[in-house]
Amino acid sequence: MRHDATPHHTSVSTLYLSAPEAVELIRRKGLAACLAGIAANITEDFLRWESFDKSARVASYSPDGAIELMPIADDATYTFKYVNGHPKNTRLGLSTVMAFGVLADVATGTPQLLSELTLTTALRTAAMSAVAAKALARPGSRVMALIGNGAQSEFQALAFQHLLGITEVRLYDTDPAATAKLQANLRPSGLVVTVCGSTAEAVRGADIVTTVTADKTRATIITADMVAPGMHINAVGGDCPGKTELQAEVLTRGRVFVEYPPQTRIEGEIQQMPADFAVTELWQVLAGREAGRASDAEVTIFDSVGFALEDFSALRFMRDAALELGVGERIQLIPDLANPKDLFGTLRQAGAGEAVVQGQVHRLQAVA
């Protein structure tokens, strides 16, 4: 049988979700529904943890921040996120965190989605915090202290309200303007908001303590004397070498739960501890392989650094929601080739190929 040497022409387009389109998507779906949807995807994906090809993120560190790539894949889908963390950016009018990501088909390598991930990262980080707290915090927790009132803080507060039932947040930041911004943004939420004069005041009486600060230092925002029996600590801000939020002694006051130990031991709160410091992987708790909270008096600590699987879950959600709502646009990220072996042929349209070749010849002759 004779086979045609030229493969069937397949047009390739990539769904592009810009930042304004992500805003439209979230407004149309509703913030609570987006948080719940991403949280559901995270739980689903963590329950099949062993199906993923995992690695710690690849990071490039500088005195002012970090730029990271976060890849992960199962047998059908590959994703990566590009993300930075530059705490001084706000002085320049730039975001501390900026991100974008790609979702691709493993079978062909075709990029199916190119998406903003700055806004989506805030959603997925908050959803991840809520997933962990649902497994680890005391049932009936209603009061959360929120230390660090910057760009991530509203998302944390609203995720805990919608997904855990938190009714009161106690706020503290070294920048009063950040706290005023958060207080104003939370006004329509129905949460009881209390502005506090110190970290110690904010955590007093809190069931859950969330730290989400930006300074790239070995800070001791939460000290051991602030930790009360039964408290759940959601440590979000520490996410690179040399950046912590908890006094080392806090980590010995309760059980520590992590996403991916090879990454967390480098970037998380436990970078302060010996290499064999005992931790429990959160996926094992969600899967019922390890116990979570043992008693109402136990202190639990989620040492969150952000893992690529959470972005995988979030990108799946954004893709599905964009397709459902008809949000986003199709772009030609990959050349559309009539003959996939003839990439150069894309330059031949309207005689462009000849012009390129002739121009190269003329330049070589001029050099000679």
C-alpha cells in the first residue's frame, strides 16, 4: 500500500488567557466558586500524588529576589510556572510576585494553554492553605490571625471564610497602609475584622494563624511564647533559602506538615532544622495514610512553600473555566506548517524566503 509522504496538515492554536481575561473569568464564575474549584482540583490531584513526575523547582537567586521555574507532569498533561519573588518591587510600582504558566499535551508536546498566573497563584495559594487547614485545624475554628497584609492577604482571608467557615480575622502588618487596604477590601465580606497593634496581639485567641509576609530575611514573626495549645499555623511567606517566618522553637511545639520534602527542606521553615527533622507529607494525610491532627490540644504547622502540583491543579481549573465561559483568545504560538518537516517554508510566503536567503548571501559577500 502506498503511503503519502506528507502528513495530514493539523492546525495548532493555543488558548491564551491574559490578566484582564482572568479577571473577567473570576468575576463571572465568582471568587468563592473559583477558590472552591481550585481547592477541589488540588485535593483530587494530591490524592493521586504518585501519578506525577515531580521535582523541586529550579531557582535563580539574586540579592533582591528569586526567579523560579516549576514543572510537573502526569501521563497526559505537563505544566510549568514561571514565577518571581522580589520584595523590593513595590517601591518601583511593580508586584512582588509575577507569574505565567503553560499547560501542554504530553502525547504531542503541544502547548494548549498559555495563562497569566499572578492572580491565579494568589487563588491557588489560598486554596492550598484552606485544603491543608481543613485537614489539620481544629473543627469549628472560627478566628484567624493574618500576619502580613499585602497582595496575598485578601485571598487567604476569603478562602478561609468560604472553605472553612472562619468568621473573624485579626490583622497585623508593619505597614499600616497595607492593613488599611486589606480592611477596606474585606468590608463587603461580612467577616469581623479587628486591626491589631502587634503580632502577639493578633494571634491571641486565634484558632488559625496565617503568616504571609514578603521580606526576604530569617524573621521570627511567630515566637514560641505566642503558640497556644490547639493552634494551627499556616506559614506561607517563607519560600526560599534564607527566608523564614517562624522561630525555630515553634517547629518543635507541634507536628509539621509539608508539600514536597526535597523542596521544603531547602526553602521552607524547616531549613532551620536538621536534615532528618521529622515531617509528614500532606498528601499522605489527605489519602488517609498518615494521621492529621491527633487531638484538640495538638499544635499543627503547615510549612507551605508552594509546589508545582498546585499550579497544575489551578491551570486545569482556569482552562476548563475559560472553555466553559468562552473567555480567552486563540493565538498562533506554534508555526502552522503545511509540511511539518519544512519549517523554513514559513519564510517563503510572498517571496520572503528568497529575500532572507539573498540578504544572507549579500551580508556574507560584504564581510568577505
